[in-house]
Amino acid sequence: MIQNFLIIQPNIFLSKQKSIFDATGRLTREAEFNPAFFLRCIQQGNILFVGEGNLSFVSSLAQLPNIPSQRITASVYEDKIVSKDTAENAELLKKLGISVQCGVDATKLDQHYQGNKFSTIIFQFPHTGSRDPLYGHNPNFVLIRRFLKSAAPCLEEHGQILISAVDNPHYQGAFQFEEAAKETGYKNPETLCFEPSSFPGYTHSNTHDDGSALDSHNKFKTWLFRKK
């Protein structure tokens, strides 16, 4: 049952979270402990998850200790809940007091959430599902730039964006995160390793097929973006 998958002891998270950022606000080596890093981010204010697919990532985090459920919004691109797993996760999130929204395009957040501000916006494994060039670029190159631009008006003054993706030359060449940050008004992104197994119950699923980036790759990173 979904409700029973949290097996990591709460005190581990609480003991780690205070040392994730140094005195200047930059990530420390302790940030490599993924769940504590995400927990700290969630506790800072209003949180928006986009492109959540089957909602298993936000469901995993939602069951950690000291989660402000009422300040979390979980959204999916699809216009309606289409799978049993997604429906179960959506039901769990709603019971916890988390808002679940369908039909949210991550490249149009400024339209979906006009006037709303978030301290953190999280996009796990963005991918268009297409390899066909768009304006002469990989479609994921375009996706990331549109996402970052649309998210900027929705961030609080010191807000941040977290994007997790496969860590290999192909994906880094497709997304070009550092260049995307420069082009869209963000500071050069910081990175930390992302370990999916640190999040009990998290099962990534592609938007346009039944595959998963977690099944065919073993190295991942989270990129942290802050506005200039």
C-alpha cells in the first residue's frame, strides 16, 4: 500500500537538514543527502511541483516529517488522471491536504498561476517525448527555456527552481542548463547528485510512453536555479 512505503527514520532528515546551505546560501557537501535537501526546500514556503506524471515523487516527499502540506501544489500535464497508480497517489495527497491539479503546462506557468508566488518550483525529469528538432534545436532545449521563462514571474524574490535529469553528455547537451540559465535571467545553476532510491515509493514514468529514465540510466543530478 502506498501509505506504508516510508521506511527511513525521521530523525535522519532532521539531523541533516540544517547543514545543507553554507553561510552564503550555497549548497554544502551535506546537500548530497537528497531527501534532507528537498525537505528543507519544501519547508521554506509555498511549493509547486510540475510535470509530476504519476505523482509518486511528491507522494514520497509528502510523507516525510514536518511537511507543510497546505502549502504544496502538485500538478500534472495531463488534463485528467489517467492511471490507477496516479489516482491512488492523488487520493493520498488530497487526504494530506495537498492541492492536486491537472492540465498544467510547465511552459505556461505565468498563465496558470498569475499573481501566485512560490518559494520553490520542482520539475522532475522534464522531457518532451520527441526527438524532432524544434526551431533548429532539440525539443528539450526549447522546453527548458520556456519553462524557466514562464516560472520566473511565479517565484518569490529569493525563490528557486529544482530540475532533476539524467547526468550524461547526451542529456546535458540536449538541455544545456548553464546556457539556459544565462538566457533566461538566472544565476549559474548549482548541482547535486540525485539518487532516486533515496525516495521510497518514487517510480518515474515518461509523459508520452510507458518507459522510465530511471530504468535505463544510473547517474542523475538536480540543478538548482536562482534568479539574478
